Amino acid sequence: MTQSNDDLRFEDLGLSQPVLQALDLKGYNNPTPIQAQAIPPVLEGRDLMGIAQTGTGKTAAFMLPSIDRLREADKQTPFKSCRMLVLAPTRELAGQIAQNAKDYGALAGLKVHSIVGGTSVNKDRNKLHRGTDILVATPGRLLDLIDQKAFTLDKVEVLVLDEADQMLDLGFIHALRRISQLVPEDRQTLFFSATMPKQIQELVGKYCRNPVKVSVTPESTTAERIDQFLFMVQQDEKQTLLEMILSERHPVPGKFERVLIFARTKHGCDRIVKKLSQSGIPANAIHGNKSQPQRERALGEFRSAKTPILVATDVAARGIDIPGVSHVLNYELPNVPEQYVHRIGRTARAGRDGIAIAFCAEDERDYLKDIRKKTDAEFERLALPDNFRAVVEGVGPTKREQKPRLARPKVRPAGDAARKPKPKQKHTARKGKPAGAGSGGAGAGAGRPGGNRNRSRNRRRSGGGAPRG
Ligand code: AMP
């Protein structure tokens, strides 16, 4: 969640007593910027176009006023239909939204259900037989039920499209077109997207009538509180570098709490997890081939920090709201710059700072260029460990000789005494040429941020004494 506005209170926005009480129970005092901007027009019945990422409080921004409007209209729960339909791209996000709807609507007496793929259709049919006030759904499962004549959308008063850009990325465009023809024309539409590519603008034109536009993150710019670092590293060296970082053999800025690692493919995620586990570093993977219970377990263990390393594909991690993600590690760079924005947006939540580290191989330079161009990101280059190539090839200080295996990742905060200031060194990672050779002990200062604007923030975060250039 982004910072809330201390001067403004939820009472000032015109919300009803039951909703205010529910907010009180959750301990929310002040609306976040997206809530402050969105709640009044939604209460008036206006359509809305919101540019906001998960973590900004956007769920409450659409859910709170909608609950109030549904309460006020006081219609009966429709048979085999719903009054408010929220479409979300992933199962995880749908689950989170439904839980929020239950929390916020606890005292409003509204029925909330969610339906997602990967679970029993029959159960969904049964639970929706008597209809519901609020339905949170992934598009595919919703259309399954509609095709089976188990559900209709003709009683929908409010339609919410959440993470619309992600729904397009996932190929839901046809599903969305069909759904748009099945909902009544006089509904209210609330449309949310983290980015605003052209295709999304066209969709907004189709779905919304004269929408109020609210935005809390400038289009395609990366969050300001995220310090971004970069390793230039060969593809076949990445796993070793990852293991050295997670096991503290090569320090990087920041103190690890939860590390979210992005890979491009499901298979890639599994391979990383397997190799980490062979090195004594427990981690979980989350991607589309995992069953729902496996995904939930991985997320639960990540949330509770029992297993604070999670390796994910873009799709699976999108929209996940987990506070305390200290590091986002891009093991592979995404080929779409917007995806990079989404990825690193998993850190720096709830007003905290965050760290994003990218591993860029030679053949990913173009992706890096696109990311820089699109987001104005300032990356601070980090040096590889000393004798790195030798370590990768197993002829240098071998993994076994180095340290006892760690059950949990531990990285000293930036500025730890071990990380002494050193002169800036040139990165020379090439086959047979260990990067940072001749620059002192492995890791000492290798992860040292250079002299850009990130430095003071790193120092603050680490409790003083951050590495200096
Ligand atoms: P969202 O962007 O909707 O996923 O929300 C991000 C997180 O912020 C969730 O954990 C919400 O429960 C929390 N949240 C939403 N609104 C507020 C608020 N006004 N004050 C404090 N926390 C909030």
C-alpha cells in the first residue's frame, strides 16, 4: 500500500457507517491517494479508469464505494447471477479481492463468492446456484459456467476489470469481448490497469462511458523508492551468482527479508529451485503448472517467511500483495518493459523502500535498453565476485570449501563492516576473465553501490554506514 493521506479521513469521502466500521476493524484510518481520488466519483455512479498497481490500495478504492452502492440500491441477490462482477487475471489476485470484499462488506450483509480455474466446476455451479451479490472471477472459469447455463450476467450493476493489462497479456481479450456483450449496458464500469498501452486505451473506450481518470503511478515509470541494481553476467553464470548472493558469499545492498525471483519460464523456475535446494537453500516456485494447493502453500510460506525465497513467472506473481518483499531479483529480464515495472512493484510496498536486482546476460542487452528507455530507470552496476568464473567452473574456491550451507538466506545489511569502501572498479565478466580480479577479497565492496543518487537511501535503509563509493 502506498502512503495514506493523513489529513483526509474515510468519513470525509461519504462512505456509509457499516463500511466505515469495517475499515475501523481493519485498522485503516486514512484513505490512500487512489482511494481519495476514486471513492467520491464511484459513489456518484461514475465510470472510472484507474492507473494503479497492486499495493496502492486500489481494491478498496473500487470495493468500498461499490459495497455502499449495492447496499443502498437494496436489490435482492439475483438467482444464478450477481450484482457486482470483478474480473481478475489470476487465481491469487481473485482470492485476495474476494477476501477484501468479505472484510470490507462484513457488516453490509452482502454475499461474496469467487470462482477461479483449477478447481471443481461442479462446486462452483452449486455455490452460485442461488446467486451472489459480489462475484470475483477469472474470465475463463466465468465463461465455463455461462456456457453451461449455470450463470448469467444480466443482473450485473457494477463491472470491475482489475489488472486489465495483465488480462490482455494472458490472452483474455476474446473472453473480455464476450463478457462485455453479456453485461447490461447501463452498468457502472470500473477499469484498472497498471499501465496504459494503446490496446488498453481502446478497451477503456469500449467499456467505459466518460470515465473519471485517476492515476497514482505515472505511466511506465518505476517506483521511486526502489533502488535498482544490475549485474552483467553470462547466462550460465547466473545460478552460481544467485547462490552466492542468497548465501551471503557475495553481498548485495539491503537486508534480505523476502526475495522474489523472476524467471521467464515455468521450467526455468523449477530448475532454479532445484539447484538452490541442491545447494542447501530452500525455495519454492510458483507458476501456472503448479496446482492450486501448491501455489497456496508456496505463497503462505513466503508470506510467513518460513520459506522466504519464491521463484515465479510473471503471470503467477502478478497482483500478489505480500508486504515485506525486500528484494526483487530479475534472474532473466522480461522482454516487455512494462513487465519489469510490474515485477519490481512487488517490493517497496506499504511505504517502505525496496531493492531490485537485475541479472543481464549478453543476449538480454536489448531488453535492458528498452527498460531503460521506457522507464528512465537508473541502474547501478554491481561487480561480480572475485575469481567468479573460476568458481562457476569449479576450479576456484569451490562451493564446498566456502561456507556451511544456510537454511535461510542471510545478507548483511548494506554498510556492514565487512563491506569496506573501495574504489570503483570496472566490470570485466567474460569467460576466462574473472570479474573484479585484483580488486580485493570476494564480495568485499563488490556489491557496493557506486556514486549515484541511490546511495543515501541505501545508507538510510541499512541503518547507517552504507558502502560508499
Ligand atoms: P491493494 O493495492 O488493493 O492490493 O492493497 C494493498 C494493501 O494495502 C492491502 O494489504 C490492503 O489491505 C492495504 N490497504 C488498503 N487500503 C488501506 C488504507 N487506507 N490504509 C492501510 N492499508 C490499506
